[in-house]
Amino acid sequence: MSDMPFLTRQDEEFQMLLEVAEEYTRQQREKTAEKKSGDATEIVLRKYLLKRGFNVTLKPELKIQGSNKTINRIDSLLLKPRENPNEEKYTPDKVDMVIEIKNNGVAEQTTKIRKKFDEAREISENFRFAVIVLSERLLSRTPYKHAITEETLENKKYRVFTLIARRIWDRMYELPVANRMLENHELWKTGEWEKLLSYLRE
């Protein structure tokens, strides 16, 4: 099926998958305003990036305030050293990278991300860009049409890192489903997590 290794229970990416499912379940149980798995994915990935020492923002739906344009509803930002990660709005001189974090691709998402990144580049050509996708149907017999890829974003500066590959759709935000797919060898480790960490350190 693939040259990629199967995901294992010891892999950091699988722990992310479990924690996203737990966070999604918690949000539903507590009936919080943030109930979509995409929001749970942001929370968990942010935690893992912070654990690695990256100065990423702590709040969701961020803004970049340029001189004549404001970009809204950004998932995360990699800030320059010593900048305060607890703000909601940032000026361009404080930002290193604009980051979108997604559980998986859905309809129109690629178009929205490309538009957001294009608008951010109008504020500053110095920004770097990354999309982090927790898992995607990269190994389907027919390509998944809503997958977020560097080709569909149409700009070599817009990097995409998909951490887990799979062949089929399933309810990945449910713990029994994630565990079953792991045991059935239906999840693959892409190696993109390590590539993302290297890119963030550049």
C-alpha cells in the first residue's frame, strides 16, 4: 500500500490523535462553544508545539494588524523571540509564521486558506506560512478532492505538513475508532511532523 511505516502506539502523532478525541469529547460533554474537532486539534497541536519550545500564540482566532489591512481568524502564529504569546492582535514585526491547523481537509478549506495567506502576504512578504493537517486520506484509491496540499495552495511558500495518512474516512474523533484503526494497520506515519519541526526552527 505504501512505503510509509504504520503508525504505532508509541508515536507522538498517535498520542495527538487520542488527545484530540479526548478534547472533542470533553467539549461536547461540557457543551462549550468550541465543539468542532478542528478546534480540538488546534488546542492539542498548540500544546505539542509549546512543549517543543516554540513561541506560538496561546489564543485562537488571532488578528494581524497591518498599516492598511487586518487579517482575522488565524489559527496560530509563530512569534519572534520574546514576543508575548497571550495577545489577540499582532503587528507584522512580531510575527515569523502564519499557521493554519486542521483536523483534515473539507470543502472550500483550501480556497479559504490560500485567500488568507495571500492577504497576509500583502501585509508582509517576510511572513512564512504553514498548514498542519492532523490526518488525511492520502492513500485512497481515488485522490480525496478536498485534501489540502502544496499543489492546491498554488504557492511554493505555503507549506503543508500532514502528520498521519489513511486510506478511508472514519470518525477519527472517537477514541475506539482511532484505536481500532491503529490495531488494523489503517494509519501510516508520514514523517511530516519531524519535517514541520525542522521548518519551524529555520
